[in-house]
Amino acid sequence: MIAAVPIALTDAALAADVVDGLAQVEDGLRAAARAEHPVLAEAAEHLMAGGKRFRPTLVLLAGQFGAPRDPRIVPAAVAVELTHLATLYHDDVMDEADVRHGGASAHSRWGNTVAILTGDYLFARASEILADLGAEAIRIQAETFARLVNGQIAETVGCPAGEDPLDHYLGVVTEKTGSLMATAGRFGAMFSGAPASVIDRITPACAAIGVAFQLSDDILDVASESAQSGKTPGTDLREGVRTLPMLHALRSAGPADGRLVELLSMPELTDPVLHAEALSLLRGHPAMEMARADTRQWAQQARELILDLPDVPARAAFEAMCEFVVERTG
């Protein structure tokens, strides 16, 4: 089983290719984090450890539909991961998060200015790498970055009056999470020389997988008794962040749900007693199954696209991702 992927790669040759590719990605990330100023160099390396490398893995797997050893694939994977890491530095500033990957966030350690500049630096390093891969790579990266920013703005400003909060949230997830996942798949297929028909399917398939994983994390944040989603259970609830289960609960609330609605309407639930009460009520609410149904729908959307891809071991790996994202939510 590959540490960066939450599924077993049963094909030995495919597993070996992914392991080798991820090792090269790690080398590329360390090289990209180098900087002349010691504070910038230290800050740039701060979030390198602890990530799942999910997006680089998508690049490598998508590359299997063409020439997986094409020398452009690993740099593309590095650039995608640098972009993801850069957004984390900025997210921690906006969210005033003190913890990331189980340790101190960059903003809590060095302050907002250094954290923002470090994110900017990693974006710049990603662009520098992609410049060597051609104008099309730069254009795709720019479009992806615009979608990331659009999603972040939509999340920050909140749901406009008259718009369904659930639809708004799914739009945010599609832009903030799905867009970079889509680019990961697109880069892998594109730089491997895969046919246009493969690129046209793998791109939206990876976007749907990304959305499904985010929605499954939303469910685990409520349902899990452990930090299975990578953070303390009930974190979103405690911080007043309305994710998929909460939005379903509010949308479908009936006369018997008054107390849950009252708790979910609070800006934060830092009181441990109130937090525990809200978590218990939410876990027992039909909203959890509604959220699981949404996750299954996004996973199925990805699966249908994947089944039209050539029958190579990487296709089975993508199918396994779709199965896993559903199974992990129970």
C-alpha cells in the first residue's frame, strides 16, 4: 500500500512506478522550497512533511494512460503539489488556524506576513516549473488558480441571499477542491501523451473524486470517534463551519429538530457540553445519510467516466478510489 494513497495498488508494476514517481516528487518539492533567505527557506519547508500527496498521485496515475515515464510528469506533479501547499499557507492566515498537519501552522509560528509571502513564493516556484513545460501548462495553471480564488471568495463572503446554502457550498467545494484535482488528472494524461478522449474523461473524473473526498471528510468530521479525517472530530462544528451534514440538517429540519437547529445556528460551539450535545444530535439525524448519498453520487459520477478509460491497471486504481471514498464514510 502506498503511503500517499488511501488504497492498495494491487498491480506490482503500477505500485513500483507510483513509489518511484513519488520519491522524485519529494526531491522536487525539497528543491523548490530552497530560498536564499533562511526564514523563507525554513517556512517553505514547514508544511512539506505530513501531506498525503494525493494530488501528485493523481498526476502519476493519470500518466499511466500514456507514457508514464515522460520526463514532464514528475515536474507537473511537483507544481500541482506546490500550488496546494501554497493555498494552505494562505488558508491558515484567513482561518486564523494555529495547527496544520498536527503541528504549528506557519502563521502561528512566524506571523501572517511571513506565511502569506511563503505561500506566494511557492506559487511562484510552481509557475517557474510549469514555464518549462510550455504555454499550455501555464494557461491551465492560471485558470485553476482563478477557480481556487473564486471558490475561496465565495466561501469567505458566504451564501448570497436567495441562493440555496447547500448548492452554494457544493459550488465552493467544486472550485476550491475539485479544480486542482481536475488539473492533476489533466496534467498527468496530457504530459504522458494520452489521447484527447482520455484527457476529456480523466479531468472531470478527478474533479468528482476530489469533491467526493471533501464530502466524505465532512461526514467523518461528524461521525468518526477518532481523527480519521486528519483533524479532531467535530472541529467544523466547534468552529461554526457549516459543512455538508449540517447544511442537510438545517435544510430538512422538522418540528422535532428545534434544539439541533438552535445549536447549529450558533456562531461557534466552544462550550464542550453544547458541542457534545450538537454532535450527538447530528450523528443521529437523517442528514448524515443524505450526506452519504451525495458522496455516493459524486463517486458514481467519477466511476462512470473512469469506466470509459482504457482497461489498464491505473483504471482499476481509480475505480478503487471511488469505492474507498464511499466505504470510508460507513
